Amino acid sequence: MSPYIADPWAWQESWDRQQEAFMPDREHRFTATLDTVEAILDGRPPRVLDPAGPNAAVAAVR
């Protein structure tokens, strides 16, 4: 059995490592985006859709 089937977090870590090779500052971009959303919401519950990202990114924002 693939480790990705047994442990979906292993797939997430693999994906993150692969993406960091192409965009070393990607975590800073996520942080900036989420900080902006938080400021706009001003305490209201978030409803965020990221149609350009992989499903894992959408799930992580929830």
C-alpha cells in the first residue's frame, strides 16, 4: 500500500516540499493572504474559496 493512501498527511508534506522547490516564499504568501482575509472579516466567521489551489490548500484554509 502506498504511504500516501495510508497517511494523507504524508502526501501533503510531499506536495509542500515539491512546491517549496519552485516557490521558496510560498508560506509567506499564504500568511499574507490569510492575514488579509482575517482583517477583512473583522471577527466574522470566514467563508473562503480558493479555486486556483489544490484541494489540500482549500481544506487547510477552513
